[in-house]
Amino acid sequence: MGGCDLSGGDVLAYRMKVHGEEFIEAARALGAWVDDGQPARPEKPRAFSARDGLAVLDREALIAWTAAHNLAAGVDLTAADRERLTLAARRIATVKEACNA
């Protein structure tokens, strides 16, 4: 995915989108995150609308579909592909948990 395929946002948003990273992970990769030595505080799951949940499912299902399609076509998944697929599965599970809460 090239830069011309994306619009708006900043370099951090670009990094997050292209690499499928969360905010802190992308900020660390760009050298824009410095740990303050404090223990990480677990984030509470935040409520989101059904529309937001469907948007997450749509995006992550597309990732899963693409990986399945590539495997069916005999294309081996790279380590990055497997990481992104694992992230998609976690996000789908998060939406499922939010719906069951």
C-alpha cells in the first residue's frame, strides 16, 4: 500500500494503518514514545456503537478473508501477515466480548 492510497492524518496515523499497529506500538516504532518508568495501566474496554463494531468487523474480516484466499491459492503467509491476522482475530474477539457484555 503506497502513500498515495491514503489520505489525511499524520505520520503516526499512516504507520498505524499501513502496519496494523496500535497507537503506542506505532509511536515506539517511530521513536516518538518514551516509557516513563511507570507500570502500564490496563485499559478498560470502552463501549462503542453497533456501527463502530460493524466497521471493525468489516475491516478485520477482510484481513481474515484475504489471508484465507492467499492460503487457498498456495501463497505462504509471511510473519507480518500472520501477526496481522492474529491482530484481526483479537479485534474480532474484542467486538464479540463487547456485544456479550
